[in-house]
Amino acid sequence: MNGAAVTAGKRERSGGVQSLDRAFTLLEIMAEAGGEISLSQLAHSSGLPLPTIHRIIRSLVGNGYVRQLPSRRYALGPRLIGLGESASRMLGAWARPHLAHLVDELGETANLAMLDGDQVVYVAQVPSPHAMRMFTEVGRRVLPHSAGVGKALLAQLPEAEALAVVRRTGMPPATDRTITAPEEFAAELARVRKRGYAVDDGEQEVGVRCLAVPVLGGPAMMAMSISGPESRMTWDFVAKAAPVVRQAAHDLADDLNQQSSG
């Protein structure tokens, strides 16, 4: 009797964990699809049977994590916003020591950014001690084609996906140096992948240069950068700073993975 109860309990826990895994899988598929998707697309992408998807989606809708649109498609729900904001704050707290180390080493403002939809959002920053310094408000959103962090983020995507993003945004010029042609941007992303870092050379703000690297191997797609006036961030400085920023990005990825596994 007791043995049967224990076995039943194990089956119940196992089924609950499996349902949880499947729910997270469906949410991730929805996010990758741009936040909105049909049941048939979910079934195709997940490989799960439609009755299973129906059951999980009903639960997610009931809890506010998914909402059903008038078109009968499903979209990410408003309850995820609070979770995302809390996660961003925690990410900023974990990243701040690594950004502070960059500021100590290089003297320029250090940033961490993520891709949110088709925009780049800054999630953490440690400012330079210089009187003349770059300041980007945490939470600020910019288009990726004109920002160093945007290039470092899009370079992590397959070329077709990256170009689809910038075609949707329209690639408006922020300065007269901004890359505004998809073909030219594809060539720029190839350079980023080859050398391991991206540069915004006055393309987002006149007189400002930014060096950005992808945070590879972490639990989410991110980019880390330093930015400052061109007078201090010379090309010699950029070449010497790149390995320092890459190491900081590597250390952050390791730190975040340890936090995730812990």
C-alpha cells in the first residue's frame, strides 16, 4: 500500500515536471516567433500533439502568461512583464561587478544590453569617472543597426534572421555615419563575427565611439560594451580594449551560468 502510494507520487511529480518543461518550451517558441503564434505553428515547432498543447495553453491563459487574440492566435501575456522586469533587475545586479571592472580597467562607461523584439534594451550600466562621459539610461531602447551592442547582438543570429530584424525597423539614419542598407549591414555583421567585436563609429551619436562584444555561452543572448568620446576611444585604444571586454563578457557568462545552475 505504502509502496503503491510512493510510486503514484513519483509518477505525479514526473508528470508535473514534464508539463512544466512543455509549458516553458511553448513560451520560448512563442517568444522566438515574435510573441504571437497559432496552435498549428506551436504543434509544428514543438512536436507535441494538439490536445497536449490545448491543455497547457488553457492553463497559461488562465494564469495570465498567455492571452488569446481575436484572431484565435495566442500571444505572450501581461503577467510575463513583471517577471521580465524582475529578471532584468537581477541581471543588472549580477552584471554590475563585471561592468565596474571594465570601468576600472579602461576608464570608459560600460553597458550591458539585450535584444527585446526588434529593439535593443540597456539592462545595466556603470558610468565612467571622467567628467565628459557617455550616459545611457537603463531601460532605454534603440534600434540595433546603429548601435555597437545591436551589431554584437544581431551577429549572434543567422544572417537571414538578422536582416529580417533591420528590414522591419527600416534602418533610419541616426547620424550621417549610420549604415542604412541591409546589404552593407550584412557585410558589417560578417566583420563583427570575424574579429569578435563590433564598433559603433559615431553611428548612434556624433562624436561617440562604442566597442561591443557578444556575451557568448550565457543563459541568454546579450552584449557588453564600453563607450566614450572619439578623442579618448581612438582606434589604438579600441584594439587594446577589445580583449579586455571579451574577457569580461566571458566572465559574466560563467557567472550567470553558475547562478542558473545554483
